[in-house]
Amino acid sequence: MKNALIYLHLLLLLLSNCSNAQVDKKKMKKKTDNPLICTPEKGICETPGVKTEESKIHPAKVTKPIHITYFTDPICSACWSIEPQLRKLKLEYGDYIKVEYRMGGLLPSWEGFNGGGISKPSDVAHHWDEMSHYYEMPIDGDVWLEDPLNSSYPPSIAFKAAQLQDEEKAILFLRRIREMVFLEKKNITKWEHLQQAAKETGLDTVLLKKDYEGKAIQLFEEDIAYTRKSGVRGFPALFFSDTSNNRLVLYGFKPYDNFEGSVLKLFPVAVKKAVDSSWENLFHRYSSLTAKEYAVLTGMSRQEAGTVLNKLSADNKLKKIPVKNGELWRK
């Protein structure tokens, strides 16, 4: 009964706040845009609306030279694909940047979605596999065949609940639930998986559940409103702002040079930090890495990184976790 009330509450929020779900049937086209179509060439998971590049935004208050507002979603495959770049940016320019995470609400529900050949969860499976090969980040699309998600709202709300406890742990929590859905085929709308991820990342699960059912819903609603106000209709979208309100936007998947270049354009005196890229140091900083992440962080090719990681696994220094379309390594 309690879970039923929660989902009823979410449904009411959806009806009152998600313009994508409130479409006049008389005005609907035969096919509408589907947010789960994350076009590889564009590197973006798009939703209907105003183009992000044309939007006029009011950046958040800058506490470091560069403030990055990161609009994302737990099930955005293009967002998963920029994990290597974002991790490297934080390592090399962490002294100059503050990253603010905003949940954009990629998938309110399946009602009304029918575009690009995708009209039901099972249609996403092959698309995710394609994204995995294109960006060299492991993704197993079979979750959409075996235990499909009906919305991305529950894990988004859980992230907002985690933020209420600890910002850094919340980022670890987001990483963990992404591993669950992209690699382990777990339906992260289910509380059992969200609770497990919270335990693994050091969050108070009792408090998380309380906030998940209370305060976090309002915070997520505010994120949705801010995302809409900013004109964002696709993820990932990263708005770089400096102390003079100069702004740059990275929209969709971009190579690391674009991330670094955005920082240096807004704050030219930033000095790249020399990072110890030894496997010991990287796996001390991160509980898990994909071969693509290891490649970006070390400057190796994807193939070279795979060879090094496989050798470390063979020497029992790392644990290799085979998944569809790749592997994940843990210390």
C-alpha cells in the first residue's frame, strides 16, 4: 500500500509538471520524439522542446572560478558514455570547477512515446547495444527485455535524497545505480536496488527512504522545472559559467578536449594538475573503472588499456567483471 501511494504521488507530479506527458491527442503527430533515442552521431538523449543551444539561462552562483551545471538522468546512455571525460576533468581541474548535478527527467513514463522505431521498452535493447559499441563503454541493453524500467523518475528522486545526506556520496550513489542498470541489468526503479546501492556507498538507508518518500520529491520537481526553464531538452548538457556570468554549453557527447577547452576559455590561467595515473592510484580513487575510462585517464588507447587491465587481472591485482559489450574492473 505504501509503495502504491508513492507511485500515485509520482503520477500526480508527472501530470502536473511534465509537459512531455501532457500532449493533446488532437495535436499529436503520428510519431513523437523519444528521449531514449540517444543518437550516436549527436551524442545526446533528446526530449521534445526548445533547443538547448538557443536557450537563455541564468547560471547558479559561482563558488569556484568555474561552475558546471550538469543536466543528466540515471538511465541516459550518452551520460554514461561521458563518465571518462567527466572523471578526468575533475582530476585535472578539480581545484577550479564545481559540478552541480541536476536531474532532467528523461523518461516520465512510456505513455505517448513512439519515435525512431521505439514505442516500448523492448525496442531500447538493441539501441543501447549500439551506443555501447559506438562509445566503447559497456552497456547491456537486455535489461529492457528482462526487467524493463517504466520511468527514470524513481532513481532520480533517490539521487536527490542522497544529495540531502552528502553530495560526494550522492555522486558515488549515482555511479553505482548506473552500473546496476547499464551493466547488471537491474531495474533501478525498484527500492531493493536503490537500497543496496545506498548501502554500498555509505548512505543511511533509513534516512534515504524517508527523504525518497518526502523532501526529495519536491527537490526533483524543482530540478525538472529548472531544466525546463534552462531550455534543456537533451542529456548530457553541461553549462560552464564563470564569475562574470560568461557561459559555454557542451551539449551531448564530446571528446575530453572540449571539456578542458571550455574550462580554459572561461578561466585561461587554470593550470592542469599533474595526476598520478598509475593503476594503484586510479583504483584507490575509484572503486571501479571500465577500459575506456582507464584509457582516457591514462592517455592510452582503448586497446592498450584493455591489455594492461587484463594483465593486472591475470596477476590477481584487479577483479575483472565480464559484462555484455565489455568489462568492469575493481580492485
